[in-house]
Amino acid sequence: MQQWQLGEARITAVVEQALSMDGLIYKAKPDVLADIAWLSPHYVDADGSLLGLVQCFVVELDGKLTVIDTCVGDHKDLPSDPAWHQKAFGLLEKFKAAGFDPASVDLVLCTHLHLDHVGINTRLEDGRWVPTFPNARYLFARDEYEYWKAEAEQEPVDPKTLEKPFDRYRAGFQATQRMVHQQSVEPVVAAGLAELVDTHNEQECEPLPGITLVPTHGHTPGHVSVEIASGGAKALITGDSFHHPCQIARAEWATVADHDREASTATRQRVLRELAGTDTLMLGTHFAEPSGGTIARDGDSYRLKT
Ligand SMILES: [Zn+2]
């Protein structure tokens, strides 16, 4: 199990499942990946495939327990992703096996509201979706929540009626996201546990001392990263502003899942500029192990130093 100690803060990664990222980043083909030697063997395998994880980070600081991103979850309706649709990955059991009690969680943060970041926000109880962490505050960025709520209220489009493959993919994904909103987000709101926070105009928010939401828009409209600071040490949990470490070397490589590719690229460039040469630990939510490192300059670009 990966753990990092930062001052008084302890961060633990609880892994839900391995994730292949082939096809997610158009430009990340084996021949060009081979030019970025430091990616092997941890992040790119011998065949040039992109390796990754679905995992959540748990932060223990000042007696408070914070969970950041809650993965795919169990028994969720995710029809556009057959590998995840109505499956069970047992993340909650792994969370408990790591020594954490769901009833003791104080704060749940979602970097964004995509299907693989909100899964165990809720669990199924007698056929109803109920919050998994009954004593926690769940914080959602207001821009992010309102975007997906509006999407969920729109009339669904049948992907089969669309001609272009990309339009069909988008329509299928939106249909899944509507269900994600209904099963993993709205039940938290209905239970009165959700708080919406304003993060637009680069506004930061510190829900607990040492835990700050930092706007990193682009992948989704209200995407945030989470900074952990204690005793002069810092970490930045980057969510999906970086899907894969190859985007540290090539910040302009947006993913097919990025809502606004120019904005996501600008965000990656900004984060890399700010972290380069500092002791701040970057923790990549989908990065294979080792999932954390510092950022160093590498010629005209950057690399992850683990
Ligand atoms: Zn993701």
C-alpha cells in the first residue's frame, strides 16, 4: 500500500482497480512514448501500453479523515463502460481493510464528477442509494455540480440516431453521466450532506486547515485539484488534470475525455511551471505506482522524479 508522510499529514492510496489507458490520449502512441525513457517500466509497459490505476487518496491530518475521489464503485449503472457497468470492485471493503471506518470520515472531496471519481459516494441499501460516509461533509465545486445537473436534466439523445462515431461516443457518455448524477451525487444532496463551493475565477477554498481546493479547470468545467499542506511540506492531488505521467512530458497531449482541451493544456502547463523545482509532491489520481513524485525540468519539458 502506498503511503506518504507530509509533516503531520499521512496520505494513503487505496486502489480500486488497474486501468489501461490505451486510446485515451490520441498522440500517446508507442513510437513517440519510446522517446520519453523515464516512463518505462512503471507507466508504460514493454508493448508501449499506458498503465494506470483507479484509486482514492485518504488523508489523516489533525484527527480529521478526508477521502479524495471515490472511484467507480459497486453495482452502478454505467452502460457506456461495459467493464464498469453493474460490477463490484469492493473498494469499500479495501478501505476498511486499510484501517479506515466510513463513519469516521469527516470530509469527502471529488476532483470532478465523472463516473470514476464519485463511485462510493453512495452505496446500495434496500434498493436505494444512500451516502456511504454518513457523518461527512461532501464538497462539490459549484460549477462542476451545476454543469452535470443541467446535463442530467436534458432530454437524452439515442446514440444510434447519430452519424459520427465521436457524437455517438459523447451521447453514450452523457447518458451514463446522467445516471452517475442520479446514483452517486443527488442522493448525497438529498441527504443534506453536500456543500457547493465556489472555485471559479481561480478562487481557492480551504475546507479544513491544510486541505485546499485549487481550481484546475479544463478536463471538466469545474475540475479542482487538492493541496495538502503540513509542517512546510506540500502535496498536490491532481485528479484528472493529468491522467497519465506522459502528460508531464507533453502537457499539450489532451485526452479524448477532456471537456476543453485548450483549457486542460493551459492548466497542465501552469501546474508544471508552479511545481517544477519545488519539493511539492504531485500525486496523480490515475498514476500507476509510484503514483507520486516531484516535478523537475527536463530540457524544454518536465519529468516526474520518484
Ligand atoms: Zn478519471
